[in-house]
Amino acid sequence: MAKESHNQHNRNSEAEEKLHRENPDTETLDDVQEASDEVTSEAEASDEATGGELADMEALSRQLLDAQAQVEKEKKEYLFLMAEFDNFRKRTVKEKSELIKNASENALKGLLPIVDDFERGLEASLHVDDPAEVRKGMELIYQKLIKYLEQNGVKAIESTGKPFDAELHEAIAMVPAQDESQKGMVIDTPTKGYTLNDKVLRHAKVVVGQ
């Protein structure tokens, strides 16, 4: 039985070989078909890859457009803020300038009544023989001026009899002290000093004991 099966297999193989010899184009067609199938598969794979790349490129393009739109938006907002800041700066400078100008005007305006008093005093002194009366009038005007200065934050620096302070005083002379207690003390104040709102407006010119 096995021998008969083996013989049948041999007969089939011989038949196939004979068929190929008689029809050589059959094997070529099979090879062509197989190659065609491979090319088709590769083309399909290539199309899928190309499609994926195109999708990625479209996504990147959308992201780029979104980023450009965001940059443009932020650029406009930045320019708007810069314009607003520039307007604020100009407005602040103008307001500060006007404030300083108005403050100066008010300060000078307050001095005018005192100037009027001086002019009236000078005119009256021409018709007064008593020097004491002239002095009295001058003292009244002086007190009015000092009061006005104090109302505007200007105060005289106390110097004579006080310890020398380089922050407040300017030593213009050094004199021998009569006793130890006067060393380093202000003996005399030829020119008064003044502060404006606790800031030194003018240092007092003083004589210091040594």
C-alpha cells in the first residue's frame, strides 16, 4: 500500500514537471502576479505612511497658525499697554510740573502781603522821627514773615549754645573756649540756618569753641 502511494506521488511530480516543460509561461505568470501583489502592498503601505505624514503636517500647520495668532494678539496687547504707560507717564509728569508750579505760585502769593507791609513801613518811616516806632513796625513785619514761613514748614535751626552738629551747622570759625563746657559747642551764629519740613534748607553758619 505504501509502495503504491509513493509511486502515485512520483507520477504526480513527473506530471507537474512535464506540464512546466510544456507550459513555461505559467511559472512566469505566477512570479509576475506575486511581484505585483508585493508592489501593491508596498504602495498601500506607502500611501498610509504618506497620509499619516500629511495629517501630521496639517496638525503642525494648524499649531503654527494658532501660535502666530497668539503672538500677534499678545503683540497688540503689549503695544496697547506701552501706549497706556506712556500716556500715564506724560500725565504724571505734567501733573507733577503743575503741582510744583502751583505750589511756587501759592508760596509767592503769600509773601505779597508782607511785601506790602514793608513798603508801607518804609513810607511811614519817612514821616516818623522816633526810631523806636520804626523798629516796632519792623518787628511786627518780621514776626509776620516768620509766622508765614513756619506755616509753610520753614523753621530756624537752634544753634547758639548747642553742641556742634555737622548735619545742621557749618563751622566758619574756631575760637578758644572760656571753659571746658564750651568745647565743641556753638558759641555764636552769624547766619541762621533753616529746615523745610525737617530737611535742611540752609546750614547755620556758626562759631565753635575749642
